[in-house]
Amino acid sequence: MLEKRFGYRLDVLALIAVIVVVTLISRLGYLQVVQGKYYGNLADGNRIRLIPIMAPRGIFYDRNGVALVSNRPGFTISLVPISGPIQEEVINKLSGILGMSIDEIKTKVNNQAGVFEPIRIKTDVGQDVVTRIEEHRAELPGVVIEIQPIRNYVNNELGAHLFGYVSEINDVELAASKDKGYRSGDIIGKFGLEKVYDQDIRGVDGGRQVEVDVTGRPIQELGKKDPQPGNNLMMTIDYRIQKAAEMAIDEQLQVLQTKLGRRNAKAAAAVVMNPKTGEILAMVSRPAFNPNLFAGGISTKDWKTINDNPFNPMDNKAISGMYPPGSTFKIITGTAALELGKVTPEEKILDTGKHWIIPKGNDAGEALGWIDFKVAMAKSDNVYFYEMGNRLGIDNLENYARMFGLGDYTGINLPGEADGLVANRRYKEKVYGEDWYLSETFDAAIGQGFQLVTPLQVAMVMSEIANGGHRYRPYLISKITAPSGEPIKLFGAEEVGNVKISDRTLTLIREALSDVTHEGGTAGAVFNDFPITIAGKTGTAENPHGDDHAWFACYAPYDDPQVVVVVVVEQGGYGTEASAPIAKKILEAAFNINQPPTENAKTNYPNSAL
Amino acid sequence: MLSRRLLKNLDFTIIIVTAVLILISLVIIGSATHINNPSQERYWFVERQGMFALANIVIVFILLHFDYKSLGKYANLLYAVNLIMLMAVMFVGQSALGAQRWIQIGPISLQPSEFSKIIMIISLAHMLDKRSGKLNTFKEIIPVFIYVGVPFLLVLKQPDLGTALVFLAILFGMIFVAGINLKHLGAIGLAGAALMPIFWHFLKDYQKKRLTVFLDPNIDPLGSGYHIIQSKIAIGSGMLFGKGLFGGTQSQLNFLPENHTDFIFAVIGEELGFIGASIVLLLYFLLLYRSVKVAGEARDNFGMLLATGISSMLMFHLLVNVGMTAGIMPVTGIPLPLMSYGVSALTTNMVCIGILLNIYMRRQKIMF
């Protein structure tokens, strides 16, 4: 046992315990009670600003890894609210430097009143503005220059309708998606893939915790949380084909307007897809817009230019434009007639220039005499297909159109798709309160009258002929990957429906479509020298408001269909003349024919530092 | 089975205080970690800590069946195991924050330096048992210092400055109570102070920074001073009544890192306020007071020294950990006893509590 003379030492130990606890409680008292208010303010944000650091959005790559949408650094001018209201003087000065009206700045400030976060006044300002603000630092308390990632659409207009654009979240959107973690001032996708995949590609913003003095100037940084970049999108788009399609359309519109007298040929759309999977290889809509204009907040002038254009640059006409399918619909009429035994491939019908029941005829009034199915298709004879309509009746036509997927959304992963219209009795009854007339069946059989389709739907029909009746959901994204490259979501072919067509009928239709692009066919002149056999159909859709809309739809190669191309030129006139040449150039790019040897896929490396 | 007499002699104050502290810690760990965890695993840390607490209760209960006296028999073996273990860390250990401290065994990463604290206490108690009252000359004192010095240097080499300092606290607490000549103790203290500059020279840069930065955290607010600033803001902003459980804003954007391990007291301060934090400190005082009491009532010298070592260790941990979160002690990576998340530390501390119970339970000499 311990000797008694050391017993007091345990009391000393106990005393030390008392001292330790008293010291600690005193320290807590000092921090929490005496200085509690100070630290409370620090934590509450009276003197601490949380300056968000925007996460860079995910990068869009084409199917070969070419970056199409990335980010670049830009300067943003913000106001950090100081203890009192923001001084009038500061706003006046800022208005001069930024070239914004005082009211515009005040609106932004008022929208965010009461929040201790910086108010973004102007994004993506130039170096000159930054320099001027730096020079006047002393007179601009609370003005902060931040570096933020700005969305960069590498090729400007190219693919604009696919990518969409981003801009600041508005009140309506904020109210609708607050529970998804969106905050005021956030940059969100407003259109196209930017909108559809916003949640996937937006990343997670970080922030800097900064202590500011009474004038709102940051004194010191207290904490920092790095932003997490968004996920990347691997697109099914082929940059080479997309570029070729855009250039071909632009050139052709130019030719049509200046050389062929189609003054109003200013809008067009094209779809290129893989008939075996539904992958979209290219999609174009004209007129287009430059999404870069929106990235830093679009100017009133630019917005007015876009808004005043009567051809609606913001519409993706490939999926939302509804046109009468014209003669491209003859594929459906023909399939229905053959499948239902209303006609045999061998039967010949006499075209005297006009149908014998209702005197409707061919466009130019020509008479082709006794013709069978293949000739009628190759030469796009109206009288023959009026008769097919006559034999089928509107209900059978409607049925087959729906089986091919017309009148319904294709389900592509883009916003704003239109469903089109299949001519039918109920529609007429509902809208006009009238019975159905035979002449309307005639119109329907050649894709006129009530029939309305989108270019994408026509591409679906063409794909079904090419692949034997399978309807695959068209899609634009093959893979979503984390910034590390690790795949997060994979997308593939998804069959959403099918149309049963006998092999005999399929073969006949395919042969007839091949005849279209050969000597004697409606598009023979365009494709007679083409090294790959293709199957296609022209269409010229009547337009009561101006020149006819020009269609051309095809797939290639004939034996082993790999691409489907559909082109429509609004008010372009004849399909052969206006649209087929565009399709030809697209096919050349797709199969690497007549390509300039220097034309390599331009590789844009992603701006991954942001 | 334990006899009724032994059970009656259990120190229920220690048991209750320990249980309350562990329960509070589970709630606080939940509060500190739930925000940063994905929803399915929201309470992963709490479940894990709770599970190990239950397992430790069983272990402690089993250990109560054996007289603590038998620990003396294994003292030398434990001492050897300790040295091997500390050397093993150097070769197979995993680094965390620039220091090799972990050994991975299956799903559990063990921190040998935590266990070495308790081994240190047992082996030193065994050594001093025979030397009590005979620590009057340097010739008698120096072997004790060598005995502690070897594991001390091994821990320092890891480098684990915190644990090394805990060794010193244990050493001084025990030799003080063992009756070291106070003049010699004073001389050793002076010599230690004189050697400080040399010791300083051997520290790693980040250790030097940690030791100095708490005097003025703002010299490096995003580096070494970061924890201290954030922790002080957390505690201070708790004010008198706290922000309520799960209401700590400092955790929101994860501005206070390590908030479930070394900095758990900052969360207590922020969410429970001055009143709550003081109550927690008073619970610790009760525990410390009782453990010193156990030392005083131990039936033999070995038991007294064991309890003294444990008291010294707990006291030092409390002072340095809470002091660190409150900005009056440097950041050294010393956990808060019984409360910080961590399997190794929790096990060590609960075994210590078990030993205290064991000593107190057997305080009366058995009369035949």
C-alpha cells in the first residue's frame, strides 16, 4: 500500500482535474457567452458571405469524342450587399462602366434583397471592364469580380437545336424546381439537351466562405468547398455528318433563294439516323441561333433579332415542324395496299392524267399510261395512289399510318416534340363537324390534306422500311459519364413498336424506292452517278401559304441500310430539286465520298480546368 | 459468476456517467455526419460506433471476472507486444494525413497507438509497483524514463505527437503519485524545457505549424489555422443555449471537417450551447473525480497506480481535445475520450473504465 506521506499527491491530482475543467468551462464561457454574439454573427452570415463557386457543366462529346459543348472562364461582376442598402452612387458608377441602365441593375439588386449572397450583375464581361473596375476599386465598395465557367458552344450555331442553351433560372422555374436543389441565380438548361439532362450535367456548386468588413470587402477567406464538375454527355451525333448537313443546307438555301427563285426558302430541317438502333447521327434545323449569345445573358438586341425572325430560329423543326408528308406518304399507302391485297405488284392501272372518279391528277398534268406499282412509286404517280386510296378507304390508311408511328410522339429525348396528325374521320367530325369525303381520302393517300408529319417521323418510317418494321426510339445520348470517365448511365436501342410487313411487300417497296434514285425515277438525276445504291422517296407538299415544301427521304446502302436521311426544305419547291441534293451531300459525308482530304475531324479538347 | 459482494461494490457513478457520455456521443455523431452521408447510409457512423460500444460492454463485463492483479503478470509481455505493434505500424501501417498510424485488419482499421496508451499504463504501473517511494535519486528514476522512452520514441517516429504527449502525461502523473522526489521532478521539468529547442528541431513542418498556428490561426486561415477558426466559430456561435441538435450550421457545407472524430466537441458546443457543453464537461469531471477516488481506495499499490495512470490519461485527453476545439491548445489529433468516433479509441477508453471498475470492485481486502 502507498505510504501515507504521499497520499496528498492524489489530492493534487484531483485538484488538477478541477483546474482542467474550470479552465475549459471558463474558456467556453468566454467563447460562447462573452464573444458568443461575435461568433454567432460570423456563423449567421452577417459578416460572412458565402460566395458560390459555380460548377462547370458537363461536356458534350460527339460519338468520336470531339468536344462540341464545353466551358471557358469568364469574368462576372457581382455586388456583395454591405451592412446597409447598396449606395446609389455605386450603382450609378457601375451602370456607366457596364453599360447597363440604372434600373436594370436596381431590378437585379431588388430581386435578391435580404440575401447575403453576391448579386450577379453582369456575366462574361470583357477584360476592359475588369480593368476599369480595378482602377476605380476605392469608389466601388461591395463590387466583386468573380471568375465563372461560361458555357461554350464550340461551333456556335452547329447543333444549336440539339444542345439547346443555358441561362439564369427565372422565378417560374425556380418555384417549380426548388426542391431539386436549384437556387436563385443558378444557370440552368432552358432548351434541348441542356434542359433534358440538366440534373445530370449541372454538377454541384462549391462555395467560398469569406469574412467581410463593414464595407463588404472580403477580409479573409474562412473556408472553401470546391465545386464538383457535372457529368459529361456522349452523344450519338457524328460531328462530321452534322457539319456536312449544316453546310449542305446553308449552301442549298442560298442556291434556292438566289438562283432558283425560291425567295422564301429560308427554313429547313434534316435528320440522319441509324435505322438499326434509332441513334441520331445528325439533326439540323434552319434558321438557327447561336447558343453562345445566351450563355452570358442575351442582350436585348440579340433577342429581338431572334424573336423577330418569322421563321422561328428557336424551333427545332426536325422534331417540332409539322408538314404534309406529300409523296413520301406513298410508302405507307403502297405498303397498306400490298399488304391488304388491294393491288398486286403486277396489276397495271391506266393513268390518263386524271382519276376517273374525281378529276384529280398529277402535278404537271402528265399522263403515264398503263403503269404497275414499281413504276408508280419510282415516278411518284398521283393517279395510281389515288386509286390505292380509293381501294383502301380512309380507315385502312389511318391504321397503317399509325402502325408506322405517325400521329404519335417518337419519344426522342428532346423537349418540344410534335406528334403530327393522321387524317381520319373522327378528327374531321370533331373539328369541322362534317362527314368524310372521298376526295379527302385521295388527298390523304398522297400525303396531303389533313396529314401532318415531322421530319423525324418520316425518318422513322424510312427506318422501318430499311430494318423490316422495327420502330426504335430515336436517341441522342449513348452514355453519361462522370468527370472521371466512369460511365453512369448507358443508353441503347429500345424497340417501342413495330409494323408487320411481309417480306414480299418489303422487297417490292425497297426495290421501288431504289428505282426512285435510278434512271427514270424522280430522284434519278441527282443520284445517277452516286457510287452507293440508295433507296429513297421524293415529296413535294402543297403549301397554301407559299411555295411547296420539298421532301427527300432515303436510306443507304440499299443492301445493308446504315443511315437514314430525311430532308425537308420549307417553300423549297420540288423535293428532287431542293432537298435531294442536300441528302446527297450528307450521304457523301456519311460514307466518306468526295471528301476533301484535309478535312479531318476537328478535335476540341475540353476545357477541363474549369 | 461475479459474487454479489463484488457486484455491490461496483462504482455506479462511473457506469452511469460513461453510459450517458456514450449516448450523447452517438447523438452528436449522428448530427455531425448525417448531412454528408448519402441517404441510405445516413447513420452508418452512429450504427458502427453503437455496435462497437455494445461489443465493448460485453468485453468489459467479461474482464470484470478476472482480478486486475493478473494484469501485472502480463505486464512485461504486453510491453513487448506494444513495441512490436508500434514497429509494425512503421512497416505495414497506412498513412493518414502524412502519418503512419493505421493497421488494416479486415474491415477494421486499428490505431495501435490508441492501444499502446493502455498498455503503457499497465506496464508502467507494474514497474513502479515495486519502486514506489524509492524514486529519490536519478539512479532510481532514469530506468523509468528509459522504460517509457523507448515506446515514446517509436510513437514519435510515426509521427504521432499527440500520443507521445499522452505518454508523457501518463508518466508524470504516475511517478508523481508514486512519490518521486519533488526536487528531482523539478529538475527534470527544467531539463525538459531546456531541451525543447532540440525537440522542436525534429518535428515535421506540419507539426510545427500546428503547434504555433493556434496562437494566431489567421496567419494561415485555409491551411493549419482552418480547423481552429471553424471550430471556434462553431462553438462560439452556439452561445448560451446552442442551435439545437442537428441544427449546427457549421456542418452544413462541411466547413468543420473531422466533426465526428477529433472535433466532436465543437459540434457539442455549437448545438448544445454553453449550458450543454458545460454539463458534458461536468460529467467528465465526475468521471475524473471518481477515477482519482478509485486510485485512493485501491487495495494495493498496483491498483492505485493503474487508476492514477488512467486518470492522468483521461485528464490530459480532455484538456488537450476540448482545449484544441476552443482554440487554447494546439491541434495534435487527440480524441475526446468516449465521445470521438473511432473504434480503437473507444475500445481503449472503455477498457480503461473496465479496469477502474475492476479496481474499485475489489477495493476491500478479502477477510477469511
